Amino acid sequence: MDDPRCHRPLRAFLRTESGSAGILVAAIAAALIWTNIDVKSYEAVWNADFSIRLGGFGVTRDLRIWINSGLMAFFFLVVGLEARREVDLGDLRERRRLFLPVATGLIAMVIPVGIYLAINAGRGSAGGWGVAMSTDTALALGALSLLARRTPERVRVFLLTMFVVDDIVALIVIAVFYTDHVNMTPMIVAVIAFVALLIVKWAGVDRPAVYALLGVTVWAALLGSGIDPVVAGLAIGLIATAYTPKRETLEEATGLVRLFREQPTPELARSATLGLRSTLSPNARLQRFWHPWTSYVIVPLFGLANAGIVIGGGFLRHAYTRPITLGVITAYVIGKPLAVFATTRLVAGSPGAASCRRWAGARSSAAA
């Protein structure tokens, strides 16, 4: 029997996603309207350079890159945090349940790539096979929350884990196959900073400034190396452990709150606040702070900056007759669902497979 306490974190996560889905849709609609009214102003805004400098050091990128590679790192941080929380406290505590979403995530990348390559065989566009393998996690989670609110919690966990696997593999593929040149010096700095982050975590250091400094170092070094730095957010989220507070810690925090209630001074207020904060895991603290920002600000900004497409009859006729477009659409519409259903069938008897079959049946009945 499922423990409802295991699903509370995920329900809270998806409630936030559900609430922000309307904002995301509005941002995408605004981008399309803006582009088709005045494409020059749209591109001028997102291609404008923005610099951060400290003395002789600085980084200059256009605004779109700051959103896609900078702000979106926090979105992937939140995705990594939720996946780790499910591993530590939720459905994925049983390691056998990890096999199905991991296997599905991998197969759901291989089959679409095969379809894309079959359609684009012998053409120069075959080199774009990487586009067909990955899922836009930000838009996928928004769509999941908007369109599938009655989906069982376990299926949502399954899909979230599959998206994380998809992101990790896609980022590795981009780094290996689609990065023209990797600057090894910044790459080594990123690895050293991440190892230092692991050591600090293992040592039990509880200073957010230390983690922030090391995290920013990893991100900046990856940016300088030529590898998409959003991987830094995902990696940091996956190492942030989640746990329920110990009884002794709760009793100590309760005692501090009781003291404050008896004598409400600023000093005791601060002690009570710190005591309550100490009962939360690093995972919970990070997610509580960053999740609303990513859902209501960062992901809508991402949609606004990237969804601007000039739509016209000529454009559509040209796009939908090109092998690259047909390959991507076929890979997503046929390849991804085929991979999910085929994998869950092969891994028959697993709890995740049974949930997915129930979900598929429910969705089919709703469509009918």
C-alpha cells in the first residue's frame, strides 16, 4: 500500500508547476504575437549583450544565452532536487523502481534517433539527430501539469525520472558530439570545484555561501569550457540529500519556539528561526526557495525568449515538407510514445509498468 506521505512533496511540486503552466502558455503566446508583429524588435531585445564584470574579469553574453544557460540552470537544479527527493523519500526508495524509468528514458532517445536518421538518410540534415533525442523538460513538465492533473502520482514520478535521464544523456551528447571545441583548463576547474562541493557536503558544512560560491564556480567554468553549463544545476540538485528530521532535532526546535513564545525577543526569534531551519534537509531548503522562482519567472522567460517564430503560409509549406522537420515530428509523435509503451511491456510485472498501463488506459478512455 502506498504511503501518502511519500507523495506530498511531489504533489506540492506539481501544484506549483500547474499554477505556472498558464503563465508559460501566456509567455509563449506573447512571443509568437510579438515576433509576428515586429520580429526586429524581438530579436534586438534577446540578442542584446549583457555583461557581468568584477575588476578585470567579466562575462559578456546576449540576453537569450543568459536565460538559456544561466537562469535555466536553476530550473534544472529544481528538477534534480525533486528527483533526488524521490530517491531518498519517495517511490524511488526501492531501487528496483529506478530500472523502468531509466531504461525507458534511454530507449525513448534511441528509437527517435533511429526514426530521424531513417528519414534523413544520405542528407546533410542527418547530422541533426541530436534534436530528435531530447525532450524539453521545462515545457514537458508544464504540459504534464496542465493536461494530466489526474494522472497517478507514481506515473508522475516515473515521467519526472525519465526526463532527468533524458536531460543527463542529452547534455552528454551535446558535450561530446555538438561542441566544436572544449577548453580543457576551465573544464578541469569545473571538475575540481564540483569535487570540492562533494567534500564540503560530506564534511557537513552548513554555510550556504560556500555552496553558492562553489556552484557558481562550476557553472562559470563550464561556460568557459564550451559545455552547456545547465548541467551544473542538474548535478548539484542530484547530490542534495533529502531526509526527514530526527526526533531530537524537532524537540530542540520546538523548545526554541516555546522559549520565544514565553519571551518574544529578537535574539530568541532568530534562534527559533535557525532551529526550525535546521530541521529541513538541504534539498527541502533549496527547493522551497528556488521552485517558485523557476516556475513563475524563469521558465516563462525561457518560453518568451525562445518561442518567437515568424509564422506564414510559405514558412509552413516549406517547413513541413523538409525531411528534417518530418524527422523531428515523427520521432516525437511516434518514436517517444512507442519507446515508452514498448519498454513498459518488456518490463512486465514492474510497479511502474503497471502504473503506466493504467495511465495509458485512462488517457485512451478520456480521448475516446
